[in-house]
Amino acid sequence: MTTVQPGGGSMVRRILLGSQLRRLREARGITREDAGYAIRASESKISRMELGRVSFKERDVADLLSLYGVDDGGEREALLGLVREANKSGWWHSFNDVLPGWFQTYVGLEEAAALIRTYEVQFIPGLLQSEEYARAVFGQSRPVISEEEVERRVSLRLRRQKLLTEGASPRLWAVIDEAALRRPVGGPEVMRGQVQYLIDVAEQANVVIQVMPFRFGAHAGESGAFTILRFPEQDLADVVYLEQLTSALYLDKRDDVDAYIQVMERLCVDSLTPERTIDLLASILKER
């Protein structure tokens, strides 16, 4: 039985519970179809439960535990307690009015991660955006959104950034294509503030920033932006997050994750070192 870290977040608890239910089912040689029948649900629902992508009903989990032969009172109570914890709402649910369902999953995973590695091409990563830069990004949204919604989205982004300074902060390792630094989002003044913000936040012990310079030419990040999330719980596989216009992909199969890890490692080797990145940022400030 895995112990969940305090403050790990409801999302990670759902994933933990789902992975344990999957192992219990497979150990008994029970199909997803048969498990679904036992709780009056479909095979696809069992699949979503095991991936931690839906909320859990305590009755359903209790029935599955009986089906899987989990009779020990202590083990059953530990798993059912995990159900109750997993169903608690995270802080981000107060932003439901501006937070798409597919992105709520990411925010929950981000909140639970121990290491966040991200590569960005067009924009500065969200966790590293200044308030003015974020406002400029949302102000260019298509379709156009109201000023009130822009401010709500900015507030959400700033709330996410507290992750890096409060509590058991994860380590953030960001590789940013030079194109994102040269693109004048919000105009020269906003970009000056954003570049200075990057210089300042890079001083935090848990933040590493590297720039992939133009002069390098073609590089390993040809497939575009992505984020890799690693969790403190050993039972949880790394997750690769790929954002699209109206949805997102979450990859956790070993082969897929390994491919992205290799790309990230290559990007880190080929990009400017953190020290030379600061030098480049400082030179961009002088240019502007």
C-alpha cells in the first residue's frame, strides 16, 4: 500500500487509487468488462477509473474490492479513505468559469508534481509569465474574451505560480526557445518586464531556465511544446502533457514518456547553460 504525501492533491490520489485498482484486478485475472458489470458500469468507465480520470463512488470501489478479493479490513479502509480524499475539490475548482475541464486535470497534476520539465516555443511558460505578459497573452485570445474574463484568467495563472514559492515546491526546469523571447507580446515595455522577471525568478533554487538559441538551428524539439511531470510517489508514472487548441493529451505509456524524456535531455544539452541563459536575457534587456 502506497502512502500518499500530505498535500499531494486530489488528482494524484485518484491516479494512485486507479493504479492500485488496476493491479488488484489484473492480479485476479478479471477483465475490465467483468469489473464494469460488477458495478453496473461499462468497460470504458473502469478504464477511466484506473487512469484516475473520473471521480470515484465509495460504493463502486467497495464492490470492486470485494470482487478482487480484498477482505482485509485495514487495506479496505485505507483504499476507501483514499476515495474520500480523492473526491475533495482542489483550489482551482473556484476558477471553473474560466478553466476548461481538460486543463483542470493538468492543474491538479502540476500541483502534485515533484519535478516539472517544460519546453516552450511561442510563449513564455505559464509558471514563468509576468502579470503584464499574461494579460497581454489572454488579451489576444480568439475568440475575443471580455476584460473580466481576461482578469480571471490572469488571476488563475498567478495563483498557479504560488506553487513555486509556497510549501514543498516542485523543481521547475524550463527550456524556452529564443523565439518566445523575441516575439513582442504586449509591446516593448511588457517584454522588458517579462525578461527581467525571468532573470529574477531564475535566482530561486528550485527554478532552472535554459534558452534554445536561434544560432543552434534545427534541434530535438521539432514536435513542439510539451511538459513532463514527475511525482514523488513511486507508484506513479511520469506524465507527458501536450496542449492543443481545444483539448489536451496526457501520455503515460512508458515508450511515449521515454521518447519525450530523450528529447528533453537533448534540448537541455544543446541549449545555453543556465548561466549563459542569464547573460542572453541581460543582453536582450539592453537591446530593448
